[in-house]
Amino acid sequence: MKKLSFVFMMILVVTSLAFAGGRSQSSSNNVVLEVTSTQVGVIIEKTQEIFDRFTRETGIKIEYSTPGNYSDVMRTRMASNDLPDLFDTHGWSVALYSEYLRVLNDQPFVAEIIPAIRPMVTNSSGQVFVLPVNTTLRGVLFNATILRNAGLDYKKIVTWADFEAACEKIKAMGIAPISVGGKDDWCLGELFNIIGPTLYTNDDLPDAAVNAATFLNGTFDWNKWTEICELLDKWTRAGYFNTDALTADYITSCQLLATDKAAFGFYPGNSVAEILRANPRADIGMMAIPARRTGGKPSLVCGELFAFGVWKDSKRSAEALQLLNYMARPDNCSAMATALASPAGLRGVGSETGILKPYYDDAVSDNVYTIPFFDRIYLPAGMYDDLCTTGGMILARQPNAVQNSVAQMRQSYMDKRR
């Protein structure tokens, strides 16, 4: 594992000493930081442990919550300009929250943000607003046992045509090629987030650095969006999804992957924890997202997942920054990234990515594009719900589903970009 630069380490050491000695317990006892997050499960337990140690060392208390309907809660609080001192930006530090966040370029950890995620957390002026605890690298999860039994090599599935050929082989075995938990409609939205970039951001382009302005200025190419919907409709009619794709929830979908009843899942790497909970012996891998056509490059979706910023109007911003730098310490950042089974967002910070490690190592190469989440960069804020809804229309095989899905997306796009 690479070590942090000596300078960065020294700054963190000095910062840590400041926690213990630079601020007396008595002066911190009356400070209470409000911290909110979208995450649940193991990562919350691990983060709470770190917060408890911080309180013991500094006397600064923390009220940590994970409210349901997080996005709605935060929009309401933004409207009233009453935000938590420190909050999880869940992938939207630039597009949604930046005007409410303190610029963090003067903090030591910013220089250590890994190159793969830096463009996703930096605005056009070069400003960074969050500590990205981890980075999510999203491809397509697969059940390696099923692929072996079908005589398939995931490294040779490099185009959507290859993927469809693999689905045909798997379907012939009486196994669902793709597992979806459509009852939790975000699973439907993720289908578009995975497929979309392969037609827009890395199709016949010299690189994946597409200017988001070309999507947000009204020149969105709706012919390509129709093609995406048609692809999803084609898979539906071909019987590639589990028969209960619209009634199964996310947990059930993971269980299908765990028990050799489905081959592919369009889910993040941290879903492996849920899959292994259902079957600890499940052999799960991750491959790059196939390209649109022969000669195109496969891709990985990369972005912030567990990332925290400081409310610019917080009356406790100094203490909030102390906590943020405490979270950036290599031991703490590593512990949280490990709990998410994903690579850390800072250079030189290790994490245990479990059974996906060899796949992460294999997927990150010059032959694979690293691209941002499609809805976060290339669509107006608030359109993720449309991805979920229209995905459900197509999988339900509603009459004129493709045309109606495109029409709904187009109208929502025009309404929200104003």
C-alpha cells in the first residue's frame, strides 16, 4: 500500500494533536455538532464508533442521524437555510449542495483525493466541497458459478451484443439472466444509470470527458434516449429479467444472485455484502459495463458515495472541520471505506474490498473508461425519479412504453432545466 506523503501525514498529526490539546475539554463540552447521512447498516455502526472516539478526545458531542427520505428532508432544509453542521452529499456535492457548502481547498486531505474521483467532486472553478470517504466503482455484478457453467468468460463480454449472447445462453439453462428488485424502484433507475453512459458519454468519443453543458443546454439527444429505452424493452421481451422483477425488492434480488438463480445484477459493489449474507459461499464478481458496439471501450461508473461537507453558515464550522479532518485520518477513512467494501477516496488509504478486489484491480485500466453517474452530471437535478418510473413502465410492458417513457423524460427534462 502506498503511503501518504510525509507532509500530509505531519499535517494530520498536528491536527490530531490540536484535537487533544489545542482545545480544552471544558471549552468543547457545550458544542454539539449535527451530522446526517443517507447510509444505513454496517457503515453507520462504524462511523458512530469513530464519532464516539472523537467525542472522547475533544469533548465535542455529535448528534448523528440517518433520516428517511433524505433528499426530500435536505431540500426542505435548504429552502429554509437550516442545514446540519456536517452532512452526507450522497453524490451531489457539486450539482445540488455546493452553494450551501464551505469550500474545502484549504484542508490538507484535498490534495490526497484520488484522481479517479477528483473530477466528480470538483466544480468548474476547481473548488472542492467534500471529503470523499470512499469511491464507488460500479460495473455489472455477476454470479461467477453461473458464468462458468455456461462456458462464459466475463472478460470477453465487452459489447452489449456480447452481453445479450451471454443472456441467451443463461436463459437456456433455465436461469434468469438479470436480477432486478423493482419493488425498490431505485433498482430500475440504476439500469438507466449503467446503460445510459454507453450511448452518450463514451460512444465514438476520444475520451469520456463530455462537457455536461452539452446535455443541460437543451440539446439533449432524444434519439439516443429512445435507443436506451428500446434496449431495455428488448431485454424485457426476450425474458432476460427475473419473472418477479417488478414485485421483488432489492434484498430478494440479491438473494437470487446469491443462490445461483440469476446471473447479472446492475448494483454497486457494496451489494456484495447483502449477497454474501444470503449465501457466504456465493462466488460473485464484477465486470466493466459493456460498450455500445465493437471497438468501443467498456466503462466503469465512478463517483462519490459516502462524502461529507460542512454547511457554510454553520456556527460550529471550526469544530465541524475538526471532525472532517478526523474522519480523513488514514485509520478512520480506511475503516469506513472497508465497511462499504469499496476503495477509499484518499490516496494511500487502504481498504478491504473483499472478494471484488481482483475485479477492481482488473477493471481499472487504460482500456476502460471511468465515467460519472449519468443522472448526477448529465440530467437536471431531480430526474432520478423519472428514471425509476419510466424503467417500471418498460419492464411492465405497458402499451407504448418506450414512446411514453421518452415523452415523460423529455417533459421532465424541459421542466427541471428551467
